[in-house]
Amino acid sequence: MTSDPEIERNVRRTVGIAALKRIRRIVDADNELEAGKQRWARRLGIAFALATMLVLAWMLIR
């Protein structure tokens, strides 16, 4: 195997770039998952608030 410093530097750079791209994909997937959780939490919060308002309105009318 060649121990040329230029080749080794280029290999390390290429491997480093590939690792950073992989980490970026993992982070993007995690961010998307968290955004989905936030959307569901917002939807559930609105649904519970609406249900509470309907129950209170029903109790006041009755």
C-alpha cells in the first residue's frame, strides 16, 4: 500500500465528508420525527380543548 501523504489526506477527507453526510441524514430524519410529534401534539391539544369547550357548553345549556 502506498504511504503517500497526499493520498492519505484525500482519503481521510473523503471519508470525513461521507461521515458528515451520513450524520446530516440521521439528524434530518430525527428532526422530521420531532416535527411530526409536535404536529400530533398540537392536533391533540386542539381536539381536547374543543372537547372541553363542548362539554362545558353542554353543562351550561342543560
